[in-house]
Amino acid sequence: MTSTSTDTHTRAMTAVDALADEMISTLSEVIAVPSVNPKYPGQVYDDVVGLEGRVSSMMAEVYVDAGADVETWAVEPGRDNAVGTIKGSGGGRSLIFNGHVDVVPPGNPDRWTADPFSGRIDDDRVWGRGASDMKAGLVAQAFAVKALRRAGISLRGDLIIQAVVGEEVMDHECGVSSTVEHGYRADAAVVAEPSGPTNLGVIPVTPGLLWFSVTVRGKATHSSMRGQTIRAGGGGSAVGVNAIDKGMLVFEAMRRLEDEWAFTKKHPLFAPGHFTIHPGVVQGGPHGVLVPFILSEYMTIEYCIWYPPQDDPEAVKAEVEAQIQAIAQTDGWLRENPPAVEWKLNWPANDPGPAAADITAAISAAHERVAGATPYQGPPTVAGFCAVEDSSFLTAAGIPSISYGPGDLRVAHADDEYCLIEEVRIAARTYASLALDWCGVAAGD
């Protein structure tokens, strides 16, 4: 870099560091707003709606302070998105910084050391639901942009910064996809999802997510007749069938397929064995009364599938259904009463491929440049994201998108969620450095 650009970069980093205390204080305030997604299972929509919009309003204030022209809107009342635009002088590449304002419920507050929405600040971390996922990244992006203004730096390309709703339940129509519909596009986007456990890694690809249920039907009778239904010489299915026994056949078949996937489903940016078939919810019993005195009439297993980004989701579905059909053919009852499969959700993978090569290299270089002699020094790890996020929908809209942000998925959605302050600071420095290099600095700066 030239000496002028080096001086400009130094001014930007000095401004980021000068705003560090205000940034962490703002993060604490944002965490203190319990912006639980009102569509998250178990929520009463009318009791929760509006708090996402409150966080977006807080972020909009920071965007205005950063010199952005801000637009807010809601697809559903109370669920406002906020987008700020800093127009460039021309001749540079455009960039989107994106983050979501919604969080998952805190679970049982008795399992937390403090109030889940305390926003408590310790010596090295900030605590509370949403700290890692992903208010730390949301705030770090905003303060990176604010620091550029404080440093008096103008860019050539447009810089767009977004706070959107809906991510936690794939409600992208209310959130990130509506930003595209409102005309917000750029040459690339960086979503501030927590990189951990890769410690501020660069994430150019995500898996796909499928949710399905499989239900097995049984035949009720008095539980004292169990021997008649399963032992030689008994009446068998003419007397009764315990759905849980039959459901366990399906469970074991899915487990065998999952074991096979450890060798057949791979990707170079994911750890071996990452792609799984998770049985997350099991329900079963007699209809209308959950007592063990009647043979169970049904068993339903809800599964979450993580599949490789290169896989066709329809092919994954077919593979799962073939496994269930195969196990059904080994059992007389299931042959006549096949398990019922219901596909409920497909969150598409993010795999921008070569289109994201430039932004991946740029943010990797920015991170290495600003990390200095910290625990995050050196080239960042480039890895696949463990879960799913809004980058999928930006890439699908023709905006090559990756993610990079402070936080750790191992504490996201967990009790005593937190984010390390040093990670937030390094992330903010990286975002500011990236904006300078990607968008370009206007003449005179």
C-alpha cells in the first residue's frame, strides 16, 4: 500500500479503538432488549412482537450517527428492518454489512447465572441471549462504519449496513429478502454471524438444513397384552401393535444412514462427520392419554438434517425416504402400514463458489492486517459454517455472500451465552479495514 493509504488505514483503526468502550456499552444495551423472534416455536406472537423492531431502531440511530441515509420498514407491523446507505463518490465496489436482530428464547432462566437479558459486562466478555448470535457482530459492523466517519474517511463504493428480522426461523421474506426487494444490492456481502468455534474465521460456505418428521402408526390394546403381540404363539398384530417398537426400527435405520454419511458426505471446509441426521423431538403413546397402560398408537420423530452444500436437497430427501422404505419392508406391520414422512423445511445451503473468492480473500487479508499481536493474529481459518444463516438468501439473489463475526456457536442458543470483548474489537477493526480496501478510498482521503 502507498504511504497515504497506510496513513488512512491507521486513522481508521485509531477511530475504531477510540469507540471501543461506546461499542461495548451499546452492545450491552442491545442485548438487554429481549428481541425474541415472535414466530419461534413456543412463543405467543402478540406478547413478543415489536422487540425486534426496537433493536432495529437502536441500530438505525447508530447508522445515522455514522452518516448513513437510513430507511426502516416492516413487512409485518412491529418487525422493522433498518438499512443505512453511505453513498460512495464513484468508481469503487459496493459492499453490504448484514446482521439479524432477532434471538431465540432464553430457555429456563433458572439455569442462567444472571438475567438472560442482563447485557452484563465483565472484564473480558458481554453476557446475555444474543451476545454471540449475533448482536456482537451487528454492533461491530455498525461501529466500524461509524469509525470511518469519525476518521473523516470517504469511500468510492457504496457501503450498505443492514439490521434485519426473522433469521432465527428462516423468515427471510420479512427480513433479508425484503432488503433485496427494496433494491439493496451490492458486489458482495458479509454477514456478521459468529465464526466460532473457528475463532473469527472466514466462512464462505454453509450446509443445507432439512426438517422432517416420520410417524409410525400402531394398534391399541391393553398393555397386559404386550406378550400376545410380540411373543411366538401370540396373536401378533391381530391383537395389537406398539407404535414405539416400530418407530424404533425407523430410528435405528436413520442412525445407520447417519453412520454411513460420516464416510459418504464430505466437504473440504467441514470437519469429518459434520453432516448428520439429528432426532431432535420424539413423541408417542396412546391418543389422548399419555399413560403406559395402553399400547402406543403412534410415534413421531422430528429430524434435523445437515447436508453438504454441494448436495441436491431433493436427492437427500430421496435417500432418506429410501432408507425408511427399506426398513419398512423388513417388518410385516410396516409393510402394510408404511411410515408417513412429512418434509417441513429446507433452508438452502450457501455456496457462492468462485463468485465469493474476491470477498473471501479481502476479508482474510483485512483480518490478518488488523489482528496484530493478539490471540487472533495471523491468517484466519477459512472454514464452513456449522449451521445456516441469511447469507444463503443474499447469494441466491445474486450477491456473493460470506460470513465473519465475533462469537461462538457453542454458546449460541445455550445457557449463559456470551461474547468476548476482544473478538468484538478485532471484528470491528476487520470490518473497517475491509470497507477501505473493498470500496476504495475517495480522492483526498
